[in-house]
Amino acid sequence: MRRKPILKALPALLALTLVATSCGGRSDDKASDGNKNDTKTTDGSGQQTSETIIDTADCPDNGTAGINGDTITLASSFPQSGLTAAFAQISKGYNAYFAKVNAAGGVEVGGKKYKIEVKDKDDEYNASKTVQNINELAGQDGSKAFAIFNVVGTANNIAIREAMGENCVPNVFAATGSPAWGNPEYPWLIGSTLAPYTLEAKAFADYLAKEKPTAKVAMLVQDDDFGKAYEEAFKKAVEGTDIEVVKVATYAAGAGDVGAQVTGLAATKADAFFVGATLLACPNALQKAKGAGWSPITFVSGTCISKTLMGLAGMDGDKVLSATNIIDPANPAYADLPAMKTYLEDLKTYGAADVDPTNGIVAYGYTQAAVLVEVLKGLDTLDRASLMEAMHNMDISGVGMLIDGVKAKTGPGDPFISEYLQMAQYDGAAAHFNNVGELLDFEGKTAEYTPEAMINS
């Protein structure tokens, strides 16, 4: 593989994909003893062995770059200003968790303790700025940071994945549920505990099959790969059923007013409304639907269920369904969970003064840090190839704010970190989500429910 050490700036895309979280509960907060990292690197010559996933044959000699003394440096780029500034709350969650680890002396890897430092810059959700930021923070040759961590957005991660891969720099916990993070051509990039968007579509299709098996469905989707993932996966999921998609309307990425599209969808009098939207388009869609006197069974993207966005929807979001695998920190029903108590205490002790512990985005960031620390603890050797081998061979549960029963699990041929979902319904008056039904286990099935072209994009 030929290396191209300088990142190529893509056009300034706003592929709005992300994160947000929310609900669930569990009975304990103990980390699983089954962290099956089974880290394998090379045969000593730099050649990939038969047991490895990561091919280091063409890698530069930079396997420990970004480790200085007892400090592991990570680089990140995410929106911190403008309309998408709410996503900066992710970093408040993971910085608090890392601060806790650092206060205890760091994470122990191979008998030595290391502190974790994250350097970040604002990219305003602009993929071109993401490239600039990573060039600066990680270096054009990837020499300044050990790994890229939690970059927000699909287009943003795609903009850096080729250069990071060819420089053999891990890009871990990409903060988006894009199924493209399963593309085997890019093993140095891996997603996060966000379940693939295509599994959300499958979960809603299964819900309708039970609750409204002859449903007529109207869909609002963003006009890019984010929206296409929902649309194509949902259509695939309802094949052979009596559920029918009667109309699909699209909107441009970054648009906040989708009133015209929703008016057209409402005119179909569909029984169900699938909102494959994110950011301001999501609460706006819920408001416009109510304004049109349309009250279908409604499902919103997991990227919509943050406190900020659902707060904007208010009672117009009442009874809306979504899916997540993170405990909703805004739900008082989970106040006595050990995980919740630990989370709240950690944010109080180590979090920023302005952190909002009830914001699910914060809980999401906190959880990504917890999973990363578990992966690091399972390494025998601290180098980039070992980290990525472990990321592709993990089995972790009971950490951070993961719902009880959710696993962060990968393996050969299955790079999707979390394939568990909990359906949840929004209580507009109480301003939090409540679980609906049992935890859904799609472990190892993302490829089955996802059009192949979406994974290989």
C-alpha cells in the first residue's frame, strides 16, 4: 500500500451524523472480566501474521509516536462553535473520565502507567477544517499524536481516513454510526459505541411489524450518506412485509427548516413517520408534524435524542421513539444504579464547572473514554498496531454508561463495536426517555441488514 502522508482536504461538507444518546438502565457497574483483546501484532519483521487484522508491512516506523514519557497524546477535531456547538459536550464527558484515570496515576499498560491527554480544535463540522486540524494536531506524517480519538461526523472522518490509514495512525471511536466504519479497506478507522444507523432502521421496522404490521410509512432523510443509510436499510428491512414506504422527502445537510418537506409527508396521512434527520432539522420536523395535525407513530434518529434537541421539540416530541445503548442520565428512574452514581460523582469531582450531567451527549463521551481505557489495560505492548488489533478483538461490558447487557464487542470480520439497541420513548412532560421492550441484540448482524455498498463506501 502506497503511503500518502499528507491529508487531502475534501470539499467543505456537512455530513451531519452523530451522536447523542440517551436511555436505559442496568443493574451493576462492574467492568466485564472478559476483555478479550487477545492482542497480536507482527512476527517481529513487520509482516502481518496469519492471526492479525492490521497489516503493518507498509507502515512507517512510527508505532509509538505520540507517547512521550508517561503520557499518551490523542488528537481530536469536533464542532465547538456555531449551530453544532452542542456536540462539544462529548469532550466534557471523556475529559472527566480521563482526568479521573490520570488522578489515579494513569492507565497501566504492560506494567507501566500512562496518563492520557487529548488535544483538540474546533472544525465547526466542516470536513475541510477537520483535515486542517488533524494535520496540525497529529502532524501530516502522524508523528505528533498516538491516535485520533472521537472525531465527530461521517464526512469529517472520511476526509482523514485515507491519510491516517496510510500513515498507520489509529482513528478510534469515530463519533458517528455510519456503516462505512465496517469497510475492510480502512482497518485503522473504527467506530464507537454508537450502533450503526442501519440497525436503528431495522429496529423500527421490527417494532412496526409487531405494533402496526400494515403501516404506511413516510420518511424524511438528509440528502447524503447519513440519510441514505436510514432509507435504504429501512426499505430492506420491510421487504416481504405488509409495511409500505409511501413517500420519501429529502433535505439538504445543514438545513434547519424542513417545514415544506413535512407538509408534503403529512399529506400522505401515513401511519408512521421515520425522521432520518439530525441537528435542528429533527425538532423542526416534530414541530411541523404536530402543526399539520399529523400524529403518526414517529421514530427519530439516535442523533436526535440529546437533551438539547429534544428540549427544542418539547411536547411536540412526546411519545416519539428512538433507539440507544446508553443510560439516559436525565431519567430519575436510574438514579440508584451504581453506574449512574459513579458517573455523577466523577463529573462532580473531575468535570468542567459548566458540565451538565443530565445531557446524554456527556454520558456518551464519558463512555467512549471508559471503553478506550479498558482496551488499553488489555494490551501487553503499547504501540499503534497493538491498539488496533485490540480494537478489532474486544469484548467489553459494564463500563461507563452502557446499558446493562450491552457489549462493546468486535472480532474478525465484524468491526462494529456495538450492535445492541434499546428502543425508548420520549416523555415530553418529564423531558427524558423511557425504555420500550427488551434490549435488542444484533451482534454480528450489521452486514446482514446493511446494503453492501454502504459498508464499502
